[in-house]
Amino acid sequence: MRSFYLALFLLFILLVGGCSKGESFPFEKIDTFISNWENGEFSSMYDMLSTETKESYDTEQFVERYEKIYNDLQIENLQIDVQELEKEALEKALEEGVASFDLSVSMDSIGGPIEFKEKLTMRAETDEEEEESEWFFDWTPALIFPELADGGKIRIETMPAKRGDILDRNQMPLAINDIAYEIGVVPNKFVHEAAEKEHVARLLQIDVDTIDEKLSQSWVQDDHFVPLKTIASTDEEKFNELLTIPSVSYVETEGRTYPSGKAAAHLTGYIGPVTAEDMEKHADKGYKDGDFIGKRGLEQLFESELRGEDGAKIFVEKENENGEIESVTLAEKEVKHGKHVQVTIDVNIQEKVFDAFDKEAGTATVINPKTGEILALVSAPSFDPTMFVYGISQTQWDALADDEAEPFLNRFSATFAPGSVIKPITAAVGLANGSIDPEEGLDIKGLTWSKNGWGDAKVTRVSTSDKPVDLQSALVRSDNIYFAMQAVEMGANKFNEGLENFGFNEQLPIDYPFKASQITNDGKVNDEILLAHSSYGQGELEVNTLHIALMYSAFINKGNIVKPALLADDPTSEVWIENIMSEEDAELVSSYLRDVVSDGTAKVANDEKFPISGKTGTAELKAAYDAKGHENGWFIGYPTESENMLVAMMVEKAENIGSSSYVAEKVYKLLKDINK
């Protein structure tokens, strides 16, 4: 369209000398009118209309109609092209004071692309006092859409897309669309109005003022149903109590349900009403007020797949010459329902692991160490995701936010000091680089050890030994001093390199956002004291439970770390890190992990009829080396014979309930229960 003005301007140069009245054609006005139109400056367009047009359509009719139609239809990318006039037509226009141009109009809408052609007419109007003419535009509703030329009304029919389900490996639901109840009141059914409002407000977790505001809306009549809040169909006790209140009624609607509730809340996340911030962040996604969007977890991660795309039909209804209503379609876009997302999670395992925490805080990951399939990702304590879908009250929010157990914290994606569960990894690093000879015994005396120059810093172990400590003994008895000595002898460079080979300081190869495991806050160990403490899982070393589970898979997979799989169609049994250790060393460490349970720190989990292998760990959280802090108890275990499942579990503040032994017993019971 922009080239139109230049072309006509050149033509004007050729013609202007032949115009007897000295008139010139205002090409720039067309450019301005079209620019105002494309930019939605409808008031400026109106100022350029002819006197006859303004007599037929006042400002409000013109401006408000354009704005409403374009807003309702979500018009975007409006483009208007004008076809230039031939020389003869332009001469005639100048002579007669009327010019018509062919327009090509295209736009995107809620119903898809719309295109049409129409005429744009300009008219010269003469000012009697100044005897000069000025050009203005004729306008009719046909310039909105040609189908409106003879009257008619625009209608929009929307077909909302259904959100896809989130399903576990067995097609069991983790997040699904289900019936919900829109609860409301009918004013003329109040028996004891004040008491009923108080009762409803308490059950719906809203204020009485909110009820009064909704009842005072202009459309409300005494016999009208006035919606107040939507609740989940699973909230049966609340629903039944609401129906005992005379003024309460309900209508069925569609909502989002999370059948596993708290057990999978951190994994699934939840959806919530789209906010202005959401719409700004996803400006190209077409979100609008009233839409829902994934806020956390899988709902957020796979929002684009789950959401789908609403369908819409835009049409004009008008009466024909026989008095019948006819419908003319302007645009139509088919609804695209959201795709289902199926994950490798086993909902039964997920719920059993969550229930195992009881009232304790902690996290656990369950994988198939041979295939890499993630069977459970658990964080405890948790919250009910449903309350965020239907509106959480300030009281409920404050209770969760102020809870010292931090139910909002997603522990399975976070990192924690691993304590002694890192020792098999330290052993693997030393075996791989040749700094650890598994049969060599270290002569260790007493319960503490330090080196000259360390000052007050020292390494402490839980029990003494009456003979040199080799790798098997060090793992079975969980000897901190052995691993500290080996790490110091190995040196920081080899230790850093070894852990980085195991995937430290890098993101896991999975879409879900896990915090990367770290060696130190700065990335590498550069201090001998820190090196010693890092070797047995203290210092600044931190891991997430999925990563430590994957690292242990090397002991089962002949020295290869399996690649994690979360989606059901992800490839399985792929190698993430190849040959992290030799097959012989992997088998050796694996045999030692069985010894840990049969003869060592995890003996509480020993069952000869259902043998498991694993490693205990206790991570002490303290501000200084000589300080005392809470203890996180760890255990990582798997069935010795089948090796089909591996559980990495951590329980916070376990110092008074048995620490790592407490966790080892939990993991044993889980593995036995799941594998029965």
C-alpha cells in the first residue's frame, strides 16, 4: 500500500497541468486514512469522513462499533492494499469530484484469517466561503465487512478446547478434566439470610462482603441463580453441607481434578486463572481473561501440548427478503483439543512413597535403573493442588506460606547435602583414576583425623577399626576418614574431574527443571579441608535425588549411567554417561552395597528372603565444622536380585528418629511392598 502514494504522485505530476480548475488530488489523505484504519485510530478516521456519512453515522456509532467488533473478533495483522487508478479514471475523478478505489483487506481473527474486497470512495466538498474543495471519504458498514452492507449482526460461536489429561504409565489419571460444581445462591430462597451468608462464606472460604457484592450486581433478580465460587466434585463433604443451606444451589461445570492430591502435587503442578503478567509473558499465545494456564510442574512444563486451541466461528445473521434469518460465515477455525501427556510415573508407587513419609519432610525418587524410567518423584509435605484451580483464600495461602515444614518447596527438584550416600561415587572416581586400590588398607587410629595446617578442622568417623581399613570396610562401616584420606591423596583436580564426569555442575538430560548438582558453591573444590569433607558428602556438595539415583545405576549397568526418561514415549535403556567406571569395578562396588545392608550401617533393612543393596547417609547441617545442626537421613537402595527398581530417599531432621537407619527401613519396606 505504501508504494501506492508514490505511484499516484508521479501520475499527479503528469496530470496537474491539465486540470483547468487547478485542483489536485490528495493522495496523502488516502495514506493517512488507511494508516489510521490499520492502527485502530478510528476517531481520526471519523474526522476524515464526508458530511453525508457523518449525517448517517455519528461518532459513537462509527468508533464504538469498530472497536467492539475488532476487540470481540480479536482482529490482528490488519493489512489494507489500495489499487491505483488508471490515468483516465483519475482525470475523471478530478473533473467530477468523486473517486473510487478498489481495496483488498486481510486480517487475522479469533476464527482465522478473513479477506475481502471493497470500494473506497472519496468525495470533494467545496467550502462556499473560501470556494475551495477538500476531499473526504464516504463510508458504509460494508467497509467493516461486506456482509454488513444491508444490515445484519455479527455473531461469534466459540468451541472451547478441552485441556489434555496427564496420565501415568498405566493410563491412570494424574490430572484430568472432571465435573465441578459452580456454587451460588438464589436471593428469594434465603430463610435466615445473615446466618446463611456466614455459613456459605465459611464453607467457600470467601467473605460475606464478596457475597453481598455479587448479589448487588445490576442483572440480579430475586429468582436468579447468582454464582459465587466453583468447587471440585471430589470435595463431597463440603458440597453436601452446602446443599443443606436453603438459599444454595449449583450448576455442573467442567473443572480440573488431581486424583492423587498431595501425593503428586509438586509433580503435576496445577492450573490457575491467567493473569495480566501471564498474558504479557505469552503475548503471542492468545490468552485472554477467563483462560487457565499451567502454573507449576507438568501442567506448566507441557502447557503448549495440554492447552489445545479454541475453535471459533464468525458469521453474520441478517433477515432476507422473505423475513427469514440467514447466516453468512466470515471465518471458521476448528477446535483443537489439547493432547494427553503420558509419563513414566507409576501413580501407585508415587502414592505409596508419599504415604511412607507420614508426617516427615523429605523427598524421594524411584527409577528403573536399567531403563531409566522415572517411576516416582515425591516431595513431602505437600498441598492440595485443587485449591489453586478454584481459588485459594488468603487464610489458606497464609497457612501454607507460614508452615515451617515448607509444603510449597519442591524438594525432589532441589539439591541437598548427600552425606555418606556419595561415598560409592567417591569410590568409583578413585577406582576409575587409579588412586584407590580396593584391597589396600589404610591404617586409621581413633575417631578423628586432621592434617597439619588444618587448624581446628578435623574429620570424624562413627566407629574405630582394629585393622587397616580397605574400601569394602570403609563402605560397610561408612568410614568418613578413609574417604577423606583417599580424596586428599587423589587431589582436588582429579576429584573435581571425576564428579564432573558423573554429571555434577550440569543439567540433567530431562525436560523437567531440576537444580543441577554441585561440587561447591563456586563449582570446584580448591581447598584441601573442603576436599576432605566433600569426599563423604559434606562441605558444599549438593545433589538432587534423581541425579544420585542415576549415578547409582552405573553399579547395575556395568559402569554406564542410564539416561532418565519421564515421558512414556521417551526412548528407554539409553546411556547418558558411558563407561564412567569399568564393569569389574561396578560389580565390585555393587557387591559392597549388598554388604552394607547385610553386615553394615543398613542392617535394619536386611532380609535374606528379600535382599536389597544400598547405602546409608547422614548429612549434618551446620554453620561451622564444630557446630551442631539437624541431620538429614538418606538411603539409596534396590533389590539385589532383580535390580528392577531403585529408591533414593531423604528425610529431613531425622536425628531423633533413627537418622539414616530410619530411612533405610522405609526404603526396604517400600521395595518389598512394591515388588510383592
